[in-house]
Amino acid sequence: MMRTLLAALLVLLLGSAAQAERLIVSVSNHRVTVTPNYSGEELVLFGSVEKDATTPADRTAYDLVVTVIGPRADMVTRRKERKFGIWINTDYRQFLQVPSYLALFANRPFDAITSPEIARRQQIGLNNVLLTQRVSGDFADVVPNDAFRSAFIRLRTERGLYREDPSAVTFLTPTVFRTGIPLPAEVPIGTYEIEIKLFANGALVTKTETAFEIVKVGFEQFVATTARQNGLIYGLATAAMALMTGWMASIVFRKD
Amino acid sequence: MQLYLPIADLPVNVFLVLAMGAAVGFVSGMFGIGGGFLMTPLLIFIGITPAVAVASVASHIAASSFSGALSYWRRRAIDPALASVLLCGGVTGTALGVWTFTQLRALGQLDLMIALSYVVLLTTVGSLMFSEGLRALMRTRRGAVPPRRTHNWIHGLPLKMRFKRSKIYLSVIPVLIVGTMIGFIGAIMGIGGGFILVPIMIYLLRVPTSTVIGTSMVLTLVTMLVATLLHAVTNHLVDAVLALILMVGGVTGAQFGARAGQKIRGEQLRLLLGLLILSVGVRFAIELVIRPEDLFTIREVGVST
């Protein structure tokens, strides 16, 4: 028992000793505000790989995989089928706590960076990201070519909310890198996590995390929160607004 | 100018929405209807989800029918007694409608039901109106007098009540039923229902034309106000910003439409309106029958932040 514990500790120590690189990253803006005329923007993530004395001398080429994960939500994907001559929603799958925004960036194709086995374990590539479905009471992710899963990813990609770009990360010097994070106009608000994984010779060397948040500000944030939290007051205000507009119109355009 | 709609979660061009409001307002002023049956499909067409469109249009119709009702009130063209009986039914119907709306939304069949109701209702009403307008046009061309109005079975029902301003003596049962029906479909489809209510009141209930539009506007106004409130409380789907732009465009367009409408003869107007309603219905039908571009759709159940 004691021996196994010691062995484990030794492995752990060796493991951390092998982690000779440190990642230092930052995003251009930690707080993105969505204003009424917001039409999407691009954040920039930049950082550098810090080496120390224990770094093997032959290690010069690095690979980076950046994963941006937006706030999670439950989503339902429905499929239409032809019934009685018309197209109606029949079958559906529920996706549980999946990212509302998901972006995967790298400096070269994922399969060139690491082995399929590691890519699967580290959730690298849209095909490897875990998207939990509720399948008749069970919770599981399914095979990547599942009809609902691929339709889900395709639809999110079309809206610019899911993306993978294996050439988005650029190394400015062998150790300094940058990548753009495009945020579409209909970006979900909330906290976004960024995971940066450093690979060398196909193995994960180290990883780090950072985050940014997207908030709605001003009048529109006010409207959205009021609608959700004070439905009754919001409804009354809207109804009053309708009456006011109608009344004003009848005054302005009064003919008699 | 782009503006971000807070509830629809979508940036739209303000001038496009204003123009849509004005165009629909023009048509509604011309025919003396609320125009919801045109507005809701147009909003769906520019990418707003059917649920948000239906809920937001309700407040837009409330605004336009309020300005209409005010001017009819000044002309004493509203029957308060008839309006209150209609309202009893209307408010019940709206509450039922919003409840059904919520249930259908949970089942994922709301969009289908909205489309189906549009097809059934608009093609039926449209073709009835169109053929009636055609017949009336033929009659005037032949110089024949319109058939005399006669009492029908509805006037044999019990619980009769005297409606002074309309000068009719009528059972409250059909009035309540009509009110409930209009409230129900209005809440589900995002329409005021004026284009159905007016013909029913004229042909079935024999309400005189002097009070029919004003009275139907009162029903539209109240059911749409209730629908706005209930949609806001239960589904949080009313986009006030969208509604405000629509209102402003709508009430302006309506004034010009009303002037244009006075230049066209009644039968022609009905013929045109019938054609318009029919074409919206057919468009929805085509959409249901042809294979959709994408068989899959995604809906968020709830964001956890």
C-alpha cells in the first residue's frame, strides 16, 4: 500500500518535472459588451511558451490547440419528416449542457499534431468534443457520424457559433503565438472559457486556461432581464406602450 | 441602421422593420383590419422565430386597434354592450390560446401548428371573401339588387339581449362563442382576427355595418392586450423594441391606407383583401408541402449561466 503510494508520488513528481514549459496567455478583452448596434467582433488571444532549464534542448517545434467554450445550455435538435404530405417535426434528441459557442483553433491540422487516441481523449476537433445526448433515459455521446450530432454541429457552424480552424493559430516567433476568436452578432452572453494546450512531438506538454465574459449592457440588457425576471411588469409596460402609441397616433392624425 | 432586438436575439435593420410596419399598416388602414395575418408571416420571413413574432405582433395590433377604436368611439360607432359580451368570450379564449401556445411550444409542434392554422384559416376565409367579392362585383355589373337580409337559425337561440346602439335583439350565446374563438386563434396565430370577426358579425350575427368595425376593434384591442400580457408572463417572448418599431410604422402607414381605401369601391376592396389573404395562406401551404431546405432544427431549452 505504502509502496504503491510512493510510486504514484514519484510518477507525479517526474510528470511535473517533465512539464518544463509554461504557457503565458492573455486575451485582448476580458469583458465584451453587446450594445444595441453590436454586429460581432473578434477577440485576440496571444501568449508565449516559456522554457526553463529542464526543457529538452531538442524540443523546438511546438503545436497549439485553443478551445473556446461558451456558456453551456440544453438544446433540442428536431428532425422533420414527411407525414400526410406535409413536413413535420417527428424525432428529436436532447443535448445536455452543451456549449452554446465552441471554437477549436490550432496551428496545423489536428491529425498532424497528435495521434487520434490523444485527440479523442483531449477532445480535439469538433468530432471529438463531448456532446452528451439523452437517449431514452441514458446519457451518452454517440458516434461522430450520428445524424443528429452531425446536424447539430452543422447548424451551429452555419450560424458561426461552432467552428474549427486548424490554421488560425500563428506562431510569430517559435515561442510567441496569437489567434483570433471571432464572435458573431448573435453570440450568447455569459462566461467563455479558453483552454490552451501545448503539444510537442505529438504529446501534450502542458495546458493553461483563461476566460472572458460577454455581457449585454444598456437599454437592451435592461429589456432582456426585465422580460425574463419581471414578466408581469414587462407585459404591463409593453401594453401601456401600445396604448400610448395608439393614442398618440389618433391625436396626430386626427381628422375631425 | 442595425439594431439588436433583445428578445428575438437578432440584429435587424430598423428601416426594414419600419417599412414592413408601414406597408402592413397601409394595407390594414385600407381594409380596416389589424393586419396581424400579414405582419406575423413577414417577421417569420426575416428570421424571427414564429413564437417571438406571434407574441410581439400582439402588442403591435393592440396599438393600431387602439388608435382605430378611439376614432370610432368619437363617432359613436362602437356598441359598448355588444363589445362587453364579446370581451367576456374574448378574454377566456385568449387565456386558453396562450396556454395552448405554451403546451405546443414544449412539444416542439408550435411552428407547425402556426403554419397549419394559417393555411386552414387563410385559405378558407380568403376564398370565401374572394368569391363573395366576385359575386358582388357581378351583381353590380348586372345591376341587380343584393339579396335582402333574412333572419337565420342563430336568431332563434335563447338568452336574448338587446344591444341598443346596434339596434339588434340577439342571443348572447353566439356572441360569446365568436369572442372565445377569435381570442383563441388570435393568441396562437398572432392575429387580431378582425378579418374573420367582421364578416361573422355582418353575415351571421347581422350586426349593422355602422357599429361592426368599431366594436370588433374593441375586441381586438382587449384580446391583444391580454395576449401581450400573458405571452410576457408565461413565455417571456414579447420583444418590446421590435413591437415599438412596428407600432410606429404601422400607425403611420394606416393613415395613408385609410385614405387610399376610400377611393376604392367596397366590392373591389373585398375582392382584393380576399386575394391577399388567400395568397398568404397558399404561401404557408407551399412551405409545408415542399421539402424544407434543412430537415433539422435546434432550439435552446434554457441557458445556464
